[in-house]
Amino acid sequence: MEIKVDLKLNQLIRLIRQLPKDQKIMIKREVEQQLEDKSLSEHGDELTNLLMTGPVMNKDEELNFKKFNNEFDKWTKNLSA
């Protein structure tokens, strides 16, 4: 069952004020959770956009990176031996 009610903000606030304290706390937690969820998803979208539009290695840079990484691995293994 679904009921839709068209309330203005001030009407909603008036109704909330009539609720007992424990129900007001429940409403507050729910609203805070929704705001937090929205904030996290917005940051996630920002990170995704940043990563998707960030710089990308070309083939030469990739080869240099792999070469450096191999040399670094050899060097760190020699240090621990």
C-alpha cells in the first residue's frame, strides 16, 4: 500500500514537533543517514571522475615504469638478503 501526501515544509515541521522525543530522534537519525549516504556517493562520483579523466601512461612510459619497477624489486631483495 502506498499513500502520497502533499505537505509543505512548515506543515511537516509542525507535525514533527508534535511527536514524542524518541520518534524525533529516529527521524533525525534517518535524515542524517540519508545525508551521509548522499555525501559519500557524491565523493565517490568525484573520485570516479578524477580517476577516469586523469593522466594515462603511453607505451614508452609504461615500459620505463616496468623497467624501473623490476630494478627496484631487485634492489629491495638485495637489501633484505
